[in-house]
Amino acid sequence: MRTRRDPLVTTTLGTSRELVSFHFGAPGGGEKAYVQASLHADEMPAMLTAWTLKQRLAELEAQGRLRGEIVVVPVANPIGLSQHVLGQFVGCFEANSGHNFNRGFPMPAPPR
């Protein structure tokens, strides 16, 4: 298993967040599957399922039983996961602006 940490843009000085992905199998070695959970950070059952899948994939990889590549992102919205109101996750909308995390994001520049 390889762990990849991609930093996310932050608007608050002194803070940082990252998107963590877990990679199993051989990159470019056949079929590839991508699994993400909790795009809306309050989706706890999906996060638990992805984390359990990650543990099982680590076992299978150690046994040499994986073909292709599998990428698992158990927490696809770490910013939303950090927002709590009265003990509840508010995972779909950014607390200060009310913007939906899954809308209006900048597109990356085209490859050169």
C-alpha cells in the first residue's frame, strides 16, 4: 500500500488540509478501480465501509492476490469533516459561505 497526500488550498493562515488516498497493486498494471467515500462529509457509513475495504485490500496485497490497481479515498471531503454544529457533521455546505463543496470548483489547467 502506498499513501498519497495531496494538499488542499486553505483560506485560513496557519492551517492545512490534505486529501489522503491509499493505492494498492501495481500502477499501470492492468485494470484500475477508484473508490471514494464521504463526498458529503456526514456520510459516515460510506466512510466506515471504505476504511474497512482499505484494511482488506492491504491484506490481499500482502498475500499477492491483487491484479491491477485500486485507489481508495475514505474521506473525500476533509474540509466538511472538520465542520460540526451541535455535535452533528455539516458536510455538504461550507459553514461560512453556505456554498456546496461539490459545486463551482476550479478546473485544473489543461495538460501541455
